[in-house]
Amino acid sequence: MDTEAQHPERDRTSPSDETAGERSRSARVRGAARRGRLPISGRTAALIGAACAVFLLLFSHFVVQPFLIPSTSMQPALQVGDRVLVNKLAYRFGEQPRRGDVVVFDGTGSFVREGPRENPVSAAARWVGSGLGLAEPSDTDFVKRVVGVGGDRVTCCGKGGRVEVNGVPVDEPYLYRGDSPSKVAFDIVVPRGALWVMGDHRAKSRDSRDHLGEPGGGMVPVDKVVGRADWIGWPAGRWQSLAETDAFARVPEPDATRAHARGGRG
């Protein structure tokens, strides 16, 4: 019979070893903190990513939205593949679109007819993609330059083959080189609350001129304007603001034009 006292097996890790391990872990955490690389779990990273995506979507919905340029209609100012940043607050507080502004608008009812409703899932996917500037815009979204505002009389082509607004010929330095102001003759008065818009690459742009004989006459309701294109945000080599134009600086307001005409007849 074994009479030797049985001792329970001791933990092979001594207290001093545990203390050293804790110190080592603390040192690693402090070192990571100093380097700005504290460990983040996968779940935390996913939550942060989701929060950032929601913030970007809300920001693009209410403040600034990226808009992918899909065509050559606004060359040379905008190239295919540019992502412009559309200022959605530009016309929110009583400000109205001005002649020369580059605007993004919903052409439903003016440039395109009402179509069948899109599948809700694909519509949501498109909304997310366009909100982040990753997908092409909807077929009903357009980007053009404002040439006439409510009350303006816009004609083409007048003296020197130029567009005239309220009787004043307009020099348009933003036109695509080699393009004429218009090969389509027109003489229209813009209704109040509407816009007459044209592309800068007139030979490649389907704009208000192409809808003259349709309901609405090519006019875009102001309340269909999404916002003003103020900056090019991508690609990086084209980061810049869209230059304002003084092409319409000499154009009188329509009320002043009519008052002058009445005075002349007297």
C-alpha cells in the first residue's frame, strides 16, 4: 500500500508568469493605441461600415448627391464618366435657377413620358447605387444648362447666328468647339415656373429643342430640378468647381423688356 501523501497537481503557470503575461498584453494594447491601430472586431467594423453608408445616403439625398455623367451632351464642361456633385440646397430656400446654371432635373413629363413603375427591388438598388455615385442615373434624369427662365423670350438664330434672350444676342463660350448655337430654329416664351435648357455640345444634345412639338413644349418645371451641379468630384485629375458664366450678364429681365417695348410704342 502506497502511504506517500498524494498532492494535487499544481498549476504549471506561476503567479509571476501570469503577471508577466498581463503586462505583456497591456503593453501590446498601449502600443497599438499609440500607433492608432486598436483591434476592431468584424462585427464592429460591419456596424461602422453600415453607419457610414447610411450617413452617405442621407447626405446625398438631402445635401449633395454624386451624379454620373453618361453622355457627351455637356462637353467640354463635363466628360463621360465624370461624377458631378449636385448641390441639393441651391434652390431650397427661395433661390431660383438662373441663366447659365448647370442643373440636374427629373425629365418625367417633359423630356420623357410617364412609364411603367420600376420593380421596387431594382428601384431601391438603383437609388442606393446612384446615391453613392456608383450607378448610372435613371433614364429620366438629365443634366443641362439653363438658357431661359420664366418669362424669357428665347430665339435662335438671330444676329450672327447666336441665341438671343429677351432680344440680346448671347455669346456662349462654353459651347463645344465647332458647334453652332443651334441648327433648329425656335422662338419661344418660357412660362413662369419653367426653364428652357440646352446642352453645351449642341450637336449631341437632346434638350428642350427636341420636344418643341410635344406637350409642355420642351419646358422643364422648376419643381422638377434636383439641384445645381457645382463641382466635379471624380476622377481625381478633374477635381474642380464648375465655372460660372457671365454669358447672360447683359440680358434684361423679361418684365423690363416688355416695359421698354411699351414705352417705345408710346
